[in-house]
Amino acid sequence: MAILVTGGAGFIGSHTCVELLNAGEDIVVMDNFYNSNSRALDGIRKITGKDFKFYEDDMLDIAAVDQIFAENDIEQVIHFAGYKCVPESVQKPLMYYSNNLRGTFNILETMKKYGCTKFVFSSSATVYGIPATVPVKEDFPLSAINPYGSTKLIIENLCREMYAADNTWTMILLRYFNPVGAHESGLIGEDPNGIPNNLMPYLTQVAVGRLPYLNIFGNDYPTPDGTCVRDYIHVVDLAVGHVKALKKLEEKPEVRVYNLGTGHGYSVLDVVHAFEKACGHEVKYQIKPRRAGDIAMCYCDPTKAKEELGWEAQYGIEEMCQDSWRWQSQNPDGYATEEK
């Protein structure tokens, strides 16, 4: 019996693979390295001292997905694979709908063919659109304000409809807030293609000298310091949440939804100042006009995950910044950094 991890070489996927192996699970990893790197797999092996089967395949290739199931006794699937850049999704909606939806259809169709009905989906807080109030709870109204969020919401709805049609499925939808940080070893971390779109990798690349300064979009929001407030969560906490979700899959078939966040909001400047403390020097930044679609404040209520999964975030903003800096300072060019 094995767990298939799609997108297992990515930022969240690689950290989840570490936690799964450390928990004694048998994993099979699939990734096409579109926005990931094979060195992440080396890092997983070094951290855990364990090996696993890997397939360099694309989820759009249903024959390749079928081969993975044919060659392995897959009991559960954790599905991370997919495009994830919000601005890019606005520029290339067809690419996002085509990849994220068709790929997930292939995964679910193949699961059904092989009688595998336990599924954990990597969803997102983007499915809440612009929440009217905070903290955000799982029963809040759902909407999407960009193509990336729309693909997540469509897949969530598909999961509910599949269960309604066949109640042997057990599906857990994990809505992430803002993953940051890295494994404490510094062997795996976040290494996005091109100029980062998220705050932390942009911040770390400025601090290490790869980028000249950080752009902060808007300082006139109705927040304590005028900058946007978000719920940042350490990627290791997020990974542990997946291990907890797998145990929940063993209960009665159902579709369950959980927020994974700290329940605390940190402003952009809060993160900048905490990161400056972690790296030991000032980080240059410039204030730019607000970006379309950004909301002032978003953080979650993680009570349901605590009560039903027995999961709670363990790391604060200090550890998030320290671990992000350790990864970036040890790997200034990300996974392209030459090994010494």
C-alpha cells in the first residue's frame, strides 16, 4: 500500500514527502519539474535517510498516470500538482484551466479505475474570494476572483459531486493560507521560476542580493501599519497537516474541508521586520501603488482542523523567517546553487 504524491518535488510537496517518510509511510512521487527541481528529491532522501519510487511524468498524460497505478498498489493520493501563480493565471487563463482541470480529471479517473477512493486535495484560501469578515471559517461563502482560484473551486465542487454520485469516496480539501519557511536543514525550500510573486521568496532574494529591493504594494490599507495583512504558515506545519489528513481518510467516507493557517494575521511590514532580524541586516523596499484584487486583511479560523484533525500550527513568524533565510543563504541561487 502506497501514497501517491503528485507534484511531490514542489515546495509544499517536498516538505510533505519528508513528513510522510518520517511517519513511516510508503510513498510514490510524481512530478514533471515544471516549477520544481530534481534536487528537491535528493534533499528529501538526505533528510529522511529513506528512498522512494519516482516518476518524471505529466498528469496530462493519462497513460503515464495509469502506468503508475498499474505498477504500484496506490491506496491514497495527495494531489499537489498544478500551476499556481495568480498573476500568470490572469494573463493565461486557458493554460491554467487546461492544465489544472484536465490533469486533475486524469488523476481522479485513474483512481476510480483502480478502486482508489481516498483523496487529499491541495486547495487554497483563494476559494473564499474577498471575505466580508475575518477570521475566515470553512462555511464562509465561496467565490473566486482569478483563474487560479477558479480552478481550485471547480475541483472542490467536483469532489463534492463525485461523492454525491458514489459515497465510497473519502475526500479532504485542505485550504492553505500563505505557506512560507523551509525545512530546518536548509536542504529543501522555495525556489520559484523567475521573479517571485509571493512575499517571502521575493524578500529572501532581495536579502541575498539576487534582487535590488522589495516592492510593497500599498501602504494605505485600513490595517495597523497600512500594509496588507495575511495568515502566513510555516510549510512544515502545513506538511504535518497532510499527515493528519491521511489519518482522517480512514474514517467514514465523506468530503471534509479544513483551513490550514495559524489564525494570526501578519502585515507585510511585520514580515519584513521579522526577516531583517533573522538575516541580520536591513532589507530595501519601495512602496508601490496597490495591486488590483488585493484585499486588506485575510486570516483564518483554524479551530476545525484542531478539533477534527488534532492539528495546530507550531511555528511563529520568527521561525518562518529564520528557516527561510537559512534555506536562501545556504542556497543563494536556489536549487541551481552548486554543491560544495
